[in-house]
Amino acid sequence: MEFKKIFFLFLTFLVMLITFVNCNLKNDSDFTTEETKVVLRAIGHDLLLQNKDSISLVLPIVKLDKNKYELSFQKPLEINPNDLLTVVSREFKNTNLPTNYIIEVVNCLTNEVQYSYQIKVAEEKNIIPCRGRVLPVDCYTIQVIFLTNKKSNTAIWLLPVVFIALYFFIKKKKTSKKSDYVSIGKYQFYENQNNLIINNSTINLTKKECEIISILSNNINQVVKRELLVKEVWEDNGVIVGRSLDAYISKLRKKFIHDDNVNIVTIHGIGYKLEV
């Protein structure tokens, strides 16, 4: 029962963890073409306003590849890298767009990359060169390349592996616990399960019977004083007994009758001895 409870709790935790990861990680499948085009058009609008141009148009956004988009303008404009970085960061914020991307400013006539920078989730890995070098007025397109967040995908797929590993670990612990017994002649004494087993037959024990056998089995073939048994089994629990111990010993002798080599011997005036 304990194993099933632990297994169920971990399964619930795993489902919650996967749900949380899927809701918070951003990768290729988290954003749409339509959403990307809206955000890029907003970036184009801001760049034109910075050029004091509120009339010319932002041309239709073109999807060049699976994760590559192109923003173009009706008229030439000046590109300030600092302004470009600020506008892109502001518009990408609070969207489902990937947090790993490359921005390239491409000359329309020569098709050469005039300026570019790279942004990653880990800010220390950002590459942002030449921020103070303003590109003069010319015809430019701005291309955005979204990078796959491979590390996040790997993390998601590792969760089932952890789950399977923990399953077998708990199962092994359960099996190990089952084999945790004390041999008393032909008997196997399972203190945690309150029973004796002999020849595949189970003999149930009360809690106090288990406590008495536990003390005697820890001192096999040695005399255990009566006072010690009374103190450990009864008095430490706030109960003082008269002949209760003798009654329990009598019951236990009957439970050991299946092995002639096991016996609880009374040492008169002293205590008892579990002989094997």
C-alpha cells in the first residue's frame, strides 16, 4: 500500500511538472506565422517612426523558411543598431516567440548583411556587436531567424526517463523491505509485518508479541531479564503489568511448535531465553 501511495504521488507530480514545463518553455511549436507577422509589422512601424516617417508603408511580411521571416519597407531608412535592439526586445516581450533568435539587416541591392546580432535565453551568451555604428539611409530588409530551443526539448524527454528510473528504484526498495527478516530456526520473523513465516505458512502476531520476539531474537541463546522485557514492552508505554508477560510467553511458545529446535525457556527468578 505504501508503494502504491508513493507511486501515485510521484505520477501526479510528474504530470504537473510536464504541464508546467510545456506551458513555460518556448520552442518552434509555440508560435504561429500569423503572430510572428503581427509582431514584425509592429517593429517595422516603430522603426519608421524613429525615422520620422509616418506615411510610408511596411511591406507584407514574407516567410522565407520554417523559422525565418523578412521585414521590408516601402522607402529607404536609417538603421540605428541600438534602436533596433530596443524595439525588437520590446515587441518580442510577453509573446510566444522563441527567446533564441538572430536579427540580420540586409541591403536590398547587394543582398549583403550590413548588421546582425544574436539573442539567447542566457543573456551572457548574447552577441551584440557595433551598437554605436549607425547604418546610413538606404534600402534595407530585416530578417529574423528563430533558433530551436533543443535544450528545452531534451529536458522534457528526460522526464519519462527519470520517472521510469524512480519506479524501479521504489520497486527495488519494496522488494528489499520484503526480504528484511530475522531467521529463528526454520522461522522467518518479519517485525515490520507483524508475522512469522514457516513452510510458506504465515502466523500473525500482535504488536506486543512482536516486541517480545524482537528483544529475544536480538539475544538468541542468551538470558533476557524479566525486568527488561516488562520495561521495554509495557512500562515504557506507561503500563505496569503483573502476569501479562507470562501469558504472552505461553502464547508465543505455541507459535513456535512447528520447529523442535526453537523454544522459549523460562529461567526461574531471572527471565527468559530464546533457544535455537
